Amino acid sequence: MRRLLIFLLVLCGSAAAQPAAVVGDWSGTVEGTGLTTVFHITETDGVLSTTLDVPAQGAMGVSTGETTFDGTTLTITVPAVNAVYRGTLEGDVITGELVQGQPTTLNLRRVSDGETAGADVAEENVRGEAAVATAPLALDEPKAPFPYQAEEVRVQSVEGVTIAGTLTIPHGAGPFPGVVLVSGSGAQARDSDVAGNKLFYVLSDYLARRGIAVLRYDDRGTAASTGDYGAATTADLALDAQAVAEYLATRSEVESVGIVGHSEGGAIGPIVAVASEAVDFLVLLAGPAIPGREVIQYQLSKDIVGAGLAPEATGAYERGIASMLDALASGDAETAADRAAAAYAAEVDGVDMSALQALGVTSERVGALASGLSDPWMRYYLGYDPALALREVSVPVLALFAARDQQVRVRGNVEAAVDALAGAPEGTEVVVLPNLNHLFQPTQTGAVTEYSTIRQSYAPAVMDRVADWILDLQP
């Protein structure tokens, strides 16, 4: 999910206090992902601001939350992914961690004048789609010849939001079934580049080769799309997906329109299908079917619960996280983070938490986590139940889950999806696929840290299943 994936970073902000020492360009690699990240820190009238480049994902000059520096410690909040970067400056090196539930090492070095910040350079390929010159290719990176045409499109969503995307139309006589690809959480460009694997680029290429038109797009406020991603909720993003689906339905080359949604996109798809008559079918890839509150509780607790610690400490931590989420989901938004941190502290007060502190779960980090989780998206998501829209869906649904998914786990979600889709039309299927992770890659463990080590996007059998199901629906 969006707030729990470290490779979807976007950073920026403001604060005062001895800024000059950290002003400049800083480059490092997020441990476990292999992604080079570059922070560009500037100062205006004593106020710091930061933009981020992730060249391998085509994300350049992206702005975000708050930056502070007290003379020793640099702190950058990351509201868009509910994380905080905190590092200690020593000369031209910042030794630090990205805290997002669990800490992840991200050490930075100052980039000298004239040096290229980051090894990967984005460029345009002959089809006008984003390419990365030096990033390692996934084994399934699409290769010429391309039996389809690619067209740049612009779609007006709500006021102030224009969605940019790429429509791939198969060669030959149409019309064709068409799909809109809706990405998982986190501000993503149209290729949905996750840990070096361009999920939607690979999927759109495959589906187009099978005779299915595909429209993939940049999330609002990302790459060529306009708008403010950081202020958007799932409901807002559903309006963008609806506008794109309704646009695709106007194309003469397309005979039917479906949504293929991955992760949060799998929650957005049903919302759009209920709201718009343009949607004829849904494919949900690891789409959550249980309330968002349960998903986040699981994400923040699973590693601690499985660490073999004393039951008293584990229980206090779980109660603390539950109370923290309760505080975040209710009351005044301005005070949500402080109330959440206080709620956690009250639950663990008097309990020996030294074992958790040894794992890095300190009161400071919990406070930083609470701050990162207090944005509009999270507050909305904590109160959202995807099953409500699933029950109202009146089009066929293919819901695929991955057996080793550690983000949208099978247990609970599959049962909820089966129950919610009991009244869905003929052709609806709920399927669990073995030996795959959240990205539907072949996996040993399913761990997030394994994503970047697997040089493959969607497993071919997954793409086969999706294409076969879509084509079988057509008259």
C-alpha cells in the first residue's frame, strides 16, 4: 500500500534553524530497493525546502512535506508515504534512516559541483514513452517490434486536475476491449515503476499484444499530470480514474471498458464501477476487501508480533497502535498527530518496552510515524471499507490475490471479497495464486525488501489469466 512502500518517496518542506550546512544536493540508495534517491535542499530567508529525484522511476523535482535542521539532525517529513527521513550530518555525509513503520537505512553523501546527481538519466524513447538510460532492465522489459500504436492523451478530471497518459491501441481491425490501469498507493507515473520493475509498462505491452487497448496514466500531481497528490484521498483518486474510464469509452477503437486496479487501484475500481456506466468489467489485483483500519493495523504490527518478544510488550504495542489509529481517524486534523502519539504512550506506559526499543521502536519514532500518518489520505483510508462498493458492483469481476502477499494478505481479504461479490454477475471469480508476492512476482518470502531483487514484473501466468478472462467476456 501507498504509505508502506519505501520506493515511492517524494520529499520537500520548510523550517528554520542553521540551514546552510545542509543546503545542496544529496544522493543515496534506499537499502533493500537499490533505488538511487537525490535530495535537492534549498534555503530562502532561513526556510528550507527540498525536492526529490528518483531517476529510475522517472520522478524528477518532486516536492513534498516539511524539512528541518537543528545544526546536527536533518529531518524531512514524507506525508505522501507516511514516512520520515532523519539523519545526522557529519561533514559531507548524512547517516540516517527512513522510518516507515520499521526503519530503513538511507545514507546520503553530498554531490559536488559538476557531478551528476544519480547514475540514471531519464530520456524519451522513439515511442515518446519514458525510458531510463542506465537502469537495469527487468527480464520482461518490452522489446520491439511493437504491434500497436502509442498515443499521448490528456483527460480533464475535476477542476485543477488534468490527467496525462498513454493509450496503446493494437494494430488491426477493431474495435477492441479496453482497460484503464489504476496504480497502487503512492504517487506513481504511468509505468508504475516499483523497485526497478515497470509493472504497468510491461502489463500494457502484454495486453496490447493480446488485442486489448490499454490506457495507463500519471497520478494527479505526478509527472505530466496536474493537481495536488498529497492532498488527495482515495475518493479523489477515484474521480480521476472515472474521468479516464469515461474518456476511453468515447474512443471508436474501444468496444468495452474495464478497470485493472492494483492494490489501492483495486479499491478504486469498484468505486468507479458503481459510479459510472462506462465500466463493463473489473480486474482487481491484490485489491483490499477489508476495512482500511485493519490493513494498517496489520502492516504496523506484523513484524513486531512475529519477533518473538515478551507477550506483555507485544500486547502493549498492538494496543498502542490501535489507540494511535483511533486518534488519527477522529477529531481535529490539526491535532491528530499529537493525539495519536499521546494515545500510544498511554497504552505502553508502565510496560517494559526495552526489547522494542532495541528494534528501533522508540517514542520518538512512534511520534514521527504518527505525524506521517496524519495526512488526508490516511484519515480517509482508516474509515474506508472497500466491501461496501464491492457489494454494489453490477459488472463481472476477476479478483486475484497472491498467496505470499505481505501487504494485502490473503487471510481476511479473500473471505471478505467472496462474501461481498456473492451477488456479482456471471463470470466473477476470486482466485488465490500461489508463490507470488504483492507485485505478483515469483517470490521466496513475499517480503517488500525482496521486490528489487526479482528482475521480473508480473509473472507471465498472471498476465495470461487477466488477458484470457477479459477476452472470454467479449461477445
